[in-house]
Amino acid sequence: MDTITLSPALLSASLFAGLDPAEVAGFLKSARCRLDSFPRGAILLSQGDRVTAAGVLLSGQIKAYRLNRQGEENLQSVLSPGSMFGDMLMATDNGKSPVTVEALEDARVLFVPFESIMEAAGDFGNRLRINLLHELSSRHWALNRKVRYLSERSLRGRIALFLLDAARDQGGPTFTLPMTREAMASLLGVNRSALSRELSRMEKDGLLAVYRGSFRLLDREGLEGCLG
């Protein structure tokens, strides 16, 4: 097990947002937290494993995926430093992971047990639990959004709704998405090549401009007209 230090990724994690670094350090020393390193390709969590702690990714990149009956991966998400996983499951009675979590590159993860969060005392403990509640609420609305996207009958409608939401979140028609194209395709329930083809068609139709890592919405009314 590695030594736990207050890295920028740790302090930027939503669980510790707004908390005093000295208090975070004291919590990590007294709580039953664990810091582990995983090489590329290592399995951090297997589908069906019981989850009793939230994982905070401190370095590297990991992916969460399901395996279908044919043994093919269905990508659920790709996480970067500062992201959390397992936080929604650790408080449930069942707590079994519906996904496998794998390191896409060498990764370091801090595991924070649910009991340690619930037992943290004083104002620090209250704020820690509020942060956890905020994170769980954000996850809930993210899942709600995904259901909305998948309810659109056409791929163009899914893309339009997703991009309209992203523009609203970032406050303007030009924005960069905090995810890979592969992750975007998984979120919308399609393969990457189908997503790329439809984005090209939408660009030719004058609805949007696609750059390497960003988008610009050119015709908001036209995009809204794509919705079912």
C-alpha cells in the first residue's frame, strides 16, 4: 500500500471539495482509507464484486464497462484524476458492482470506506457527508439525462439533445466536452463510427461545427427540431 499524500487530484475530488487540507490530512490518517497502485490492464473491480468504499482516482485513467453475453465490452464511462466510482453502491444493501473497472494506464486510487465517512465527527464530518450527498445527486441527474438521451428515437435526436445540454451547462455555443468520443458514443448507446458519421452529416447540414476536441452549435433551432 502506498503512502497517502495530499495531491491536487485528491483535494479536487468532489468528496473533499471546500474542505481544509489539514482536516483532510487528519481524516485520512484516522480513517481506514487505502491507497493502491494498479498497472495498466489491472482490474480494480470486477462485475459482481461487493463495493464497500468509494474510489477516488488520483492519477492515470480507468474505464468502467459491462460484458454482454457475447463477451463484448459495453463501455459505461472513462474516468480521469479527481473522479470517483463506487460511491453510489457502497451505501446500498446489495452493493454489488454492475460493471468491471479496469486501468487504461498506470493508476493510483484512494479507497474511502463508507463507514469512515459516516463516522467522521464534527463540522468536518458533516461537510464530508454533504459533499457525498452532492456527488450522489449529481450522479442521479446524470443517469436521468442518459435515460432522456436514449429515449430519443433517432441518433440525430440523441446527439442534438446531448449537445444542447452541454452548451447550456457551459454557458455558450462553443464548448469542449470532458470526455472522449468513445465515451460520448457509449453514453448515447451507439458505436463510435456511427456517431462520427452522424456528426459529419449534421456538420454538412449546417447544424454545428466539429473541431478536434470541441463543438460549436450553429443552428440551435435546427438542433431542437431534431428532437422527437
